Amino acid sequence: MVSAFRTDPFAGAILQVGVLAGLHGTVGLGRYGWLAGLLCGVVMVAALSHGLRRSGGRRLGPADWVTLSRATLAGGVTALVVDSFSRPVSVPALVGLTAVALALDWVDGQVARRTGTVSALGARFDMEADSFLVLVLCVHVADQVGPWVLVIGAMRYAFVAAGWVLPWLNGTLPPRYWRKTVAAVQGIVLAVVAADVLPAPLAVAAVVGALALLVESFGRDVWWLWRHRARRASLPAAPVSPAPVAPRAEWEPGTRVLVTRRPAEVGARRP
């Protein structure tokens, strides 16, 4: 009997192949696009399988399936972007996939809230799908606005990497809806620029504005974590209790960021 740990993520691989086949049959997809798209599918299956094992969950929730659809669309966008290095690709198809993926970003949060299926795995999956799509879009528009746009796509990964060296960056942040708003702005602006409907100066100005918002958002959180680093380090270890209080999971309004609350603990991780 096949474990649910494998069947749910494997469905994502099937969806990914379906997206790639649809692109191949409609707008065309070269060998490099296929390879990039299939690689996205393999990584997604491996990451989800690992996430399910670590979380102890047996299968994906309703909102996770929406996020899975977004991830496969991001894989399709990746295939087109990689293909564009060797042959012309359909800009309407690329922008269309991006637009649907961005719309589903709102849908999965609504589904998670209405079905009460918010989870740490779902929040992380949502975050990674957003970050990866933004990074791929940055690669695509780099020829239009300049390679500096890659800073937008790399910023979140740099933040995570910095946390390996500076542990205080892994602290708990207070909920802030502005983070999700800024993240959405990045995707929308990059999609519009990718559509090539703006004059070059206006496209550059739009991306600069999006980058400024992102720097402000990250900067505010880094400053908050820096100010509270000593307090976090000085917190005593939690005493062992024969009857521990179970954590209470809540979702941050308008997002799929899971907020796990214990006594004297409030906040959510940085998306």
C-alpha cells in the first residue's frame, strides 16, 4: 500500500507535467523548458515529501492543494523563462500563468481560513511558492530593467542564509499584514513589467518602487529582531511540565502565516 506521504506530492508532479504538456501543445516548449519544468516538479515532490514527514501530517490540506497548483504554474513560468534564453516564447502565456498564480495566492489563504486547515507546512509551502515565482520573474525582466532587479528575488533567500550566521535573525516577529502586501506588490509589478506594456523608464521606476518597499519591509523586521535579540537570548528555558499546555495555532489575518501561541509567546515567522 502506497503511503500518503508519497501519493499527495506525486500528484503535484502529475500536475506539473500537465502544465508543461499544455504549454507544449499551445505555445510550444523547447527541450530546455521541459528540463527546467520537470526539475521544478522533482524538487517540489521531494520538498513536500520531506515537509510532510517532518510535520507528521499524512496528507495535504485543502489550501495546500491550491498552493500546489500555484507551484505547478510557477514551474510553467520557469519553463518559459528558461526557454526564452534560446528561443522566442509567448509573453501572453507567461504573463497569464503568472496572473493566475498570483490570484491563487489570495485564494489559498481564504481556503485555509474557511476550512480551519492552517498549518506550519502550509504556511512554509505558501512562502516558498511566492518567493520562487518572484525570483523567476526577476530573472525574466533582468534584460528589460537591468540585472539589479535580481536583488528583489534574492532578498528573502539572503535573509534566510544570514540567519545561519546570525541566529538572532531567526527570532519571532510580531504579526504584520504589511509584509504580505509588500510581497504581493512584488509579483504584480514584475508581472506588469514582464508583459512589456510599460515604457522603459516607467518600468524601471515601478521596479525601483517595489524594491524600495521590500527593503523597507525587511529593514523594519531586521531592526526589530536586532533590538529584541538580547531579550530572546535571556529567556529562560521552559520548565518541564507533566501536563504541558498545547500550543494554539492561529492564522495571521489575510495570510497563511501560522501563528503558534504558547504562554508568554506571541508572533509569527517572517514570510
